[in-house]
Amino acid sequence: MANYSRRIINDYCVLDTETTGLSAYYDEIIEVGILRVRNNIIVDQYSQLIHPNNLIDDFIASLTGITNEMIENMPRIEEVKSDILSFIGEDVIIGHNTSFDIRFLEESFGESLSNTYMDTMQFARKLYPELKHHRLSDMSDYLSLSTNEHRSLADCITTKELYDAVKAKMESDNLRIEDLWVNGKRSRK
């Protein structure tokens, strides 16, 4: 995952996954959501429930609302790999804690993604240092964004709104990327 970047862009894909746990090696993807954004406008979306090899436990079902019954007749991740890769294309991928989602996809696909990616959590930590936590739910509450539901497409919408808020704050505060990260290090004036 050497393709991390920090930029202000208007064309990208927002990606989110829901999983059976936190380990890309032991747990599995149960939902993928992607928004295609052009000129800051959502122009297309992809959403797919995924049938994992193991059952979804009660905690994850309660957290996500995704039940074993819902995924029973859904495709396996390898069956939708080409659809996902085709939808993303060569776009920059934006997400909240993006490395988590990319790690899961790469482990599931058995290959690395070549896309550049960005992480709204890193921007949030720089621009809102007064907050103790910068989870998507925290940022959603703090900035009055769409409700963070632990469902892929809803979380993609919240992430896009957060990225829009980041861009607006940087513009209103007259900040550039270089003002937030000097020589790749965290440095806020």
C-alpha cells in the first residue's frame, strides 16, 4: 500500500466495506459500497452484499444490520472482484481509515491494488485536533453529516460529505496540503 497521497481533488471513488471482524487475514468482507464522484458530484454507485465462508456473528449482525439470511444467496467476493475493480478503474480511492478497506480487498483478491488512495481520517485529525476521536461516527456527529450506519453505501456518502467539509474548511482557513503536512510529517500551524 505504497500509493498513499494527500490531495484536493474533485474526481475519485469513495470506498467502504463491512466485514465480519477487524482482521483482513481471519475475517471476511460482507458488503462493498463505492461511489463514483466527478466534479464533486456523485454520478454512479456500486453496492453488493457478499456471502462469506463463515457465518456472521450476532455482534456484527447487530452492528451492521447484515444477517446471515440476507447474504445467503449473495455472490462470494471472488465472483464480484472484476466488477469492483472495473468500477473503481484507475480512480483515486477515498475512504475513512482507507487502509482497512484496501487491506481487506487485497487479501480477498489475492493481489495488490495499484490505485492511489487517500484517508479522510488523516485530514480530520489535522483539521479538527480538538476532537478526542476521529471515527466516521464522531465526525458525522461533530459536522452534522449524514448518519453513519455501518452500511457501506451510507458510510461512503458520509465519507464524501466529510471530504467536502475538509475541502471547505481548508479553503475558508486558507490552508494548503503543505500547511498540514510539512515534508510528509504532521504539522499544523
